[in-house]
Amino acid sequence: MFPQRNVALAAAAFLQILSNVDAVQVPAEAFARGKYDFVIVGGGSAGLALATRLSDNPKLTVGVIEAGLVRLDDKILIPGMFGSTLGDPEYDWNFATVPQSHLGNRQLPVFRGKLLGGTSALNGLVHSRASKAEYDGLQALGNPGWNFETLQDGMKKSENWTAPSRFLQKTYFANNDVSDHGTKGAIQDSVYSFYADVVTPFFKAAQNLKITINKAMGYYAPNAHRNNLVVVTGAHVTKIITKKTNGLVSATSVEYLSGNVTYTVAVGKEVVLSAGIGNKKILNALSIPVAVDLPGVGENHHDHFGPQLAFQSLDNFITPDRSKTDPAFAAQQFAQYAQNRTGTLSATSATTLAFLPMHDIMSPSTSARLLSDLDAALTSMPTHLKSQFALQRKWLDDQSVPQVEFVLFSNSDHLPYEALSGATPQPGKSYYTIAVFLQHLWSRGSVHISTSNPLTAPNIDGDYLNSPGDFGSSFSDRTAHHSDLARIDMKLLIESVKWAQKLSQTEPMKSATVAVLRPVLNATDAQIRDFITSSANTEWHFAGSMFYTGTASMLPRDQNGVVDPQLKVYGTSNIRVVDASILPVHVATHPTMTLYGIAERAAEALRTGEWK
């Protein structure tokens, strides 16, 4: 069980990336000559996990096509260098959204891993799970067998937990409940050995606000020698070649481009991808033949979203910022890490998270009015969203379901937030950042192709803050008249920013805080709104290789569903999707562990023949 009010350690996630991967790559031409029962398009978090688990059956052959390359260097392997790869074209696809009309027409960066292992190689090493109610919500939306028990079983199968020391358990509430963890899986995880000085005041201030503390690539590398598991990197999939049999579309081969040469690999049984299948109007406009008309492909996109608040802490606090302004300290920390894997480089700056339900961050009168106005707005929602929104509405009343994540970064910026935090580290000064992320956005966007060229980046439109709810002006600032204050996502963010600043002014955090930098303390709702629209960003939790949460939803087809409960694309006989895009409603957690749970469940069903 994972209680509702949860100050969890992001530290419960030091994902070990092992190093003997490049020895098993095959050239693009050799890969095309291979015979594979399963062709996996995308060697990211879910793709490699699925491929490895399928190859547990020696009678099955598995081929993985990955557009990125193998990269195992300090930027990937040293936790404290998290952020250095974001925006670097050697590691990152560097996508961006279309201009966001509710965010001053800003284009938000969309960071995606351009390497084997996908975005799991770039992420913040957070290994966490959502609540039971959220995972059970998948089954409630019409997907038998997809619930907490199923996913918990898969997640524990993926995990190889190393217990923390008694000091870490006592000081930082590190979880050591064996029932919560797996100990025989592929993913090595434990807690960090370093926590910044600001972490303890954060915990204690949260407790003083009546928040209860919850004590509550590894797949592939060790199995890279398997003859029935083959990977090609630097290969861009351009097409799935299909035929129609008995009214169903079947994938016969996969076309990919490597070094300006096009290759084709045959599909023995199945391919894991959704391509050339989608909204008929979009495909016809680009002169792309329509194999199956599925209007839900690319729709229902949503992510975790919010701003980052900046603060100055006590000068004597040790934080990663010191390495930016003190070369001698930076060199000492690098040497310390090289010697014994300790110090500031042994952890990311985001070692501490708080997941809170709505009623913990606002007054009863505020939440009552928000819910009343939301209920009125939901009476006119599109039919295909009614079941999703009904579930999200139910979660607002459920204290076991977090609505907002507060991430404590022990520095002035958590790359790539540097330009947004409003604080550039000064020599001798220390800082911290609290990021505020909504976990269940009411806004819905889309991800669609823009040309017939498969190498062109997609159009990504989060449509952030375009959510239901009619509140007129803000609650506390009656002089404000702005349409964005009438949106539930905006209102939840405004109240969340207020709570984060309240935490900073609660002892002992108040004594650890020298200055509130951005936004100003006691800002009006209108000022907070402007801060959000000018600086808020996505948390990049859509996960998956090229897919985004909700864009291939596991829902009934008449609700814009794309895959059935066996993850098979509607209208096809052998094409499945296994990544975060199948989630019709996002869950309140960092998604990597959930992805492993999904992959474990799919692999078991496919490996044993349960799914046909």
C-alpha cells in the first residue's frame, strides 16, 4: 500500500545502467537478414524491458530497432550530472511544442532520449508508484485485468531493491518494507548516499503542516549475450508494411532507414508499434494510405505540468550550486565520487518529493467552490471524455489520490529550468527550488504528424491550461479579470504555489530560507497567474519512445480508444503498443516504474501465449 499523503524519497531510485551493451549491436544490413518473431520498434524503457522478458523464452526471437545510439559516459552514468544531457543533440531529440495559446504563445521544450534506453537514460532516477485507486482506474475504464494487483506484481518483478542503512531510514524516512519492493528483478534501486542540507527542514516543515511522512537499461545489458535478442541502433523506422486478411490489418515487415539506406525486416509474429494507422482526415491530407481509421491516435495527450519557485537558502548549506561557482569544490566532488561514489555527484538535486491530494493544499471553502463550478462545467463535456473526467472527478474527493507533486531541488536550477527559476547561482550563495506539478491535468492536447516524411518531428500540442471550470475572477483577487483564471488547472496551480510558499515560511524551513525569489511572497492570484503563464513547463512524463501519455489510449473504440485490453491496435491482428501512450488518464507518479510494470505484464502474456 502507498498512503495518500506521501513525502517520498526520489532517492528510492538509483537505476543502475550496466556497461557491456555495445558488444551486441548488429549492422543494419545484418539485422534485416534476421528472422524475428517479435519486432520491437523503439529501445526505450518499455521496449527494452519487453524485449528482454520476451527473450526469456528461448523459443522466441526478438529484434529491437532503435534510432538512437549506445551512449555510456559520465553524463549518463553519474547521477549528479542529471540535466547535462537535456537539450544536447547528441543525447536528446530536442522536440518542442507548437506555440501554447494559454502560455503567451511560448513553445515548450520536449526532451526525449536519443539513445538506447530512451529517456530512462536522461531522467532524474526517480523510482516511484502511483496510488491503488489510480491503477484500479484502468480497469474501471473498461480494461479487465489492468489494476493495482496486476501492475504491482509487474513492478515488483522488475525491481532489485537494496535496503537503506538504518541512518537513512531514520533521518530521511527511507522505505525498507520488503512487501513494497521486489528483490529479484533487473532494475537495481536503492536510496542515495547524499542529501542536501535543505532536505531535513523540508521534511520537518511538511510535518508541521500536518503532512504525514510515508515510510512506505538494467534489463537489457545483463542479457545482451542472448542469441534470440538482437538490437540495431541508429536505425529510424519509416514504415510498417501491412496486408489485409479476413478484414484485419496484419504487419508483414518493418522498413527502417540507416545511413541513408532503406532496409526491410520481416515480422514473424508481431510488431510493437502503431504507425500508418490513425485519424483518416489527417492521413488523407498528407496523402498517406489509411490502413485503419482510428481518430483517437495522437489525441488525449496530457502530462504533468507546472512552474518552479526559486528561493535563497543559508550560505553554509552545501548544494550542487557550489560546483558551478567554485572550481576547487567541483574538482573535489568529482574526485570523491570517483573514489567511493559519495558526495554531491552521487545524487541528483531532486532527492525529495511530496505528493498531496487537493484538500491538503487549500481551504475547505476554496475546494468546495472549485468542485461546484467544475461539476457545472463537466455537464457539457465531449462524450468520449466523460468516463475519463468522471474518474478524475472521483479522484478529487479521494484522499488517497495525489493531485499535486512538489519537488524539492537542492539548487537554484534543475536543468532545464535554469532560464525559468529566476535565480542564477552567485559565489558563496546557496539556493533551492520547489517545482509544482499537477498530476491529473484536465487539459487535453494532441501529437500528430505534420508531413509524410517520417523523419520530421511531430506537432506536439499540450493545449496546456485550456481546461474546464468557470470561476470568473480569482478567489482572493477580485480585481483580476482574465480568462485563464477561469480554468481548473490554473486554479489548482495557483493554490499549489501558495502552499509551496507557505511551506517555505513554516519552521524550520523558514529559518533555512534567506529570501523568496520568484514569485514574490504573498503575491496576488493575478501575479501568480502571470508567473505560471510565463514560466510553467511540462515535467516530460509522457514517457515512451515516440509516444505520449493518452495518445494510444487503452479504451473502448467508441471512446476514441486505440488499443484493447491486450494492447492490440483495433482493426489489426498483430500490432500492439506497449508504452505510456496506452494510459488513458495519467497517474500521480514518475512513470518509469509503471512502464516496467506494463512491460512485464505484456511480456508475460505474450511469452506464454495468453494473448493471441
